[in-house]
Amino acid sequence: MLGVIALNTPYTRRGKVDLVETVRQARGINHYMVTFQEPGVGEAMLGADIEATFRGLMRRPALTLPEFEKASATLRALPATLFVGEPAVMGEALLGDEELAVFTQAFRRTGFAGALSWYRNLRQNWEDTANTPDRVSVPALMISAADDFFLPPATSLGMERIVPDLERHIVLDCGHWTQQERPAEVNRLMLNWLNRRFPR
């Protein structure tokens, strides 16, 4: 591998417990990652009305990150209801009708089990990485979004200690769905980094 680009998701050290248990301790049992551990629960919630799920899910945040951090503990726990459009935090829709149809048709065909299994495999991933080096030795680009509730820019602080060759950027006035909300800026940052670090 020559290099790696992270979009909103920082690389962090392997903890003493797996990520789901970390989230359970920090955010409670109603956090979406904890809720989705039980097979069938997330599938039923998200699959009941797939078009409505993506209409609710793929939106700009209605709050800034500082406003979100002052919100109720229940809201800050990021409950699974956010994925079906919690009015308190979800604002302007990001998908037009054609884009919405692509997502809807794809998940009508596949269902949500495959996507949700990523969360359900987190403990196994944690166990499998017990003896792997806790360091990224290739060049890395970290792109964060200023108003990302799920993975705010602060979650990437300290990455330089384990990713020494790191360049970072924050996309302003942008929430979690960075590639849908600010595609031109995300592409510009990635292409600029690739052209500088890996010139032809």
C-alpha cells in the first residue's frame, strides 16, 4: 500500500475493550452502534420504508457541532432513530430524486444486513488485531467535517503519534455525509494530495 485517505474516520489506537463496548460505556445502550448489534433490529428499522430512511438519513445537520454538544444527553447518545430522520438534528436533504432512487433501489435489492454487519464485526476485528503493529507507516490524508456529530474533527487529534506522515484538512460548514455535501471540495483535497504525494 502506497498511502491511505481517511474521510471523517480517524485511525485510533486499539483500546483495552472493543469499540462497541467503548461506545456502550461512553454513550449508553441506545447509541446506534449498540442498537445495531442485535440481528434483525436495524434491518427492521431501516428497511421498513427504505426511501424514507434515505430521505431522513442523507441530510445536512440542522445544528452546528457546538449546538449539538449542548443538546440533551439522549440526543448526544446518537440514537438509532437518527438513521430514520430525527427532526431535531437533521436539516436540508442532500439527495435529489435520481440519487435517492439509486440508494433506494440498491437496498431494496440487498437489504441492510450486509451494511449493518460491519458494526456487528467490530469485536471480531478488535480481537483479530491484538498482535498487529499500532502504527500507519505510509503517507496519510485525514479529511474531517466541521459539523460531523458522529466523528467530529476532535476525534482525530493525536493521530500524528501513530500516523507520522499525516496531512489533515477540515471541510467547513459540512456534516457527516461529506462526499455528498461537499463533493467538489473533497475531490479537490484528495486529488491535490495524490498529485503531490504520488506524482506521475
